[in-house]
Amino acid sequence: MKHLHKILFILLASVLILSGCITEQTQPIPQPNSVVKDGTNTISGKEPSPPPATAKDREQVQPTDSDNQNSQVDGELKVHFIDVGQGAAQLIIGPTGKTMLIDAGNNDKEKLMVEYLQKEKIKRIDIIIGTHPDADHIGGLDAVIDNFDIGKIYMPRIQANTKTFEDVLLAAQRKGLKISTAKSGIVLEWENAVQANMISPIGEYNDTNEMSAVVHITFGETSFLLTGDAESKSEADMVASGINLKADVLLVSHHGSKTSTSQEFLDLVDPTYAVIQSGQDNKYGHPASEVLDRLTNKGIEIYRNDLQGNIIFTSNGKEIKVDNDDWTPNETMQSKVDQPAPNEQESVETQNESKGEITATASISNDSPKQNSTVTVTVTVKDQDGKPVKGAQVDLSLKYKSTTTNYDGVTNESGVASISFKIGRAAKDYKVNGNITVTHSGKTATTKTSFIPQ
């Protein structure tokens, strides 16, 4: 009997110890389940978040709700939507002066980007995010990396076989910087009073636009959603994930293209303000009328770089103020992509810009290449007098059987741009059409090429 009591005591003690261990575990963090349209986020459900990550994987933790952050904040958060024409660039300056740059416009906007940052007294960029490898988003990043002290660089895990993409990688390499993968679930270590979360890309997509890094920023009771060129698939995945999309200010994705800003996505973001970064009279027709209608029907205030220049939002954590800045770059400063050498070269460039229409022709190194081989498309651009056009932007869009891949280049002094790429395991005997668009000094020319993988 004495032994029986001893056994019962041990069992009871074990139960109590185990109960104590369970009650000491960290409680699950509530996730946002609904929002109220008064500018503040509200938690109405308490579904558990993913398990806590290790210190090493802190960046992989799903963002907590903004209720976990003190809404009483000091200082101001400024978000600059920089007018880079048909491209995108956002500069975020935190309340303590830390900086974040998301994209930097096209190659011909390098000097604009450098001068704009200098105008804002920027010496260091703490975080750079290249949302995806398209030239109109990362073309100016190499100049920024070269001219400023850089903390950390993020880009999604998708590559482009372009000189633009290579220039960014080389600029980072010159400074000994590593490029971290941009993906959903990353909590950016930036300003203590600002919650900056990467919420996309969630999956793996073949399209570079869908792979865009999307960033949600919360400061006090105010929030911003910066979307890159994310399109319908990425938007649908963000909606399905249940992540908090509510934001006071929305960067309308893909310059206002009809392929983005679905009604369901827009309803969940439910912004007060929308910003569209697109170039005046651009060849793509951005922003699309249907997107403008969706925004207008919801009573959203629309701001556009092509109509209002640089747009700056300032938040004190409770209210947001909007300003326009008509600053333009110093025209005497040349970017490295269009910097002429001797005076003779400068006069040639001036002649090119003063001529009328431009023409473009294309040739291909092999129109029946084997799978995984390298193909080179050569584009020659001339003015109406048959003289070569230097510095023309060349965009090549290849329509494979299941995906579309984009490449770009710039013509040299002979008016020639050579674009090389690997075709991978492209479908055999399927004709791949290549559409080529050339732009220079407001003039546009198009041509085509094609090949059939063997």
C-alpha cells in the first residue's frame, strides 16, 4: 500500500510539471481578420500564426498585426514617389532618418535618381529593394549603389539576361554587397517605430512582373502598400493568404496596367489614396481606363507622376499629408549611360535627337537553335537620313509556348544593340515570336524576329 501511494504521488507530480510547462509556452500571435475603414486596423479573429522562428530566420516570420505596435509614435515618415517617367521609384525616409529605396527607374534616369537623393541630403540607403529585374524598375539602381553607402539589397529569385540586370549585380559586387532574396514573410529590420513587411512574392512565377516584391509599411495608424509590377496571379495569392492588405496609400501596380489592381484586391486594400507611376503619353496606354474607373468608383483620391510630378506623402502616425514637388534634375549633369565623350560625339547625339522618324531592323544568329543554346538578336537603329542612332532603348519580348520573357539593351555608337539569351528547354518545333520596340527621344520604332527550337 505504501508503494502504491508513492507511485500515485509520482504520477500526480508528473502531471503538474507537464501542466506547468504547457502554460509557460508562448501564446499564438493573433492574425488580422478584418479591417475597419476608419484608418485603424482591427483584429476580430485570433487564428494562430506560424510557429516562432529562430533568430537566424527572423526575417521569415509572418508580420504581426499593427495592433502589436505602439500607435503613439514620434517624428514623421515620408514616402516619395519619384517621377521617373515610364518607370517606378519610391524613397522612404523614416522618423530617425533611416532610408529605404524601392526601385530606381530606367537606365536613362540614373542622374535623376542620384540628384534626387542628393537633394534630400541622403548619404546612405539602409535598404534597397529591386522589385523585379525589368529595366524600368532597376535601371538606375547601379548608379545609386555606386554613389551612396548601401546597407542591404533585396531582389526576388528571378533573373534576366540583360545588361541592366548585370549592371546591378556588378555594382553590388564592387562594394562587396550580397543580394538577399525578396519574398513573402520577410520582416525588414529598419526603423523601430515602423513595421515594414514583405508580403509577396508568395509563390514561384515564370513572369517577372508576378515575381515583384510587394512591401507593406505601417507607421502608427497609417499604412502604405508598394506593389512593384505585381499582376493578377500575385494579387490572388496575396488575397488567398489572408495577409493584412489594408493600406491608406496604394501604389497602383504595373503603372496602372489592366493586368493588375483587380476589384477583389482593391476592395481588401481599401485605400484613401492611390498613386500611379507612369510616363506622360507612354506607348502602353498606362494607366488603363478600367483601372481608373475602379479607383474612381471607390472614391479614392488619385495622384499621378505624369500629371503632378514628384509626389510626397508625410505621415505623423495619425494623419497623412500630400505634397507635390516640381523639382527637376540639373540638365548639365550627364548619367554614365548617355555621357558623351569628345565634343564631336556630343554633336552627333544632338543631330540624332533633331531628326524625324527612326527605323529598326533585326537579325538573329540562329533561327533553328537547339534547346539550351544561346541565341543573339541584333537590332540596328537609324534615323530618317540613315545615320546610326546611339542610346536608343531596345526592348525584346519573346513569346514562348507557356511564358513570355523580356530582354533589353541600348544601341552603341554604330546604332546597334546585341541581345544574347539562352532559350532553355523551349518547346521543340514551336515558333517563338520576338516583338522588338525601340524608343529614342520620344520616337518609337518596332520590328520582329523569330526562331524555332529544335
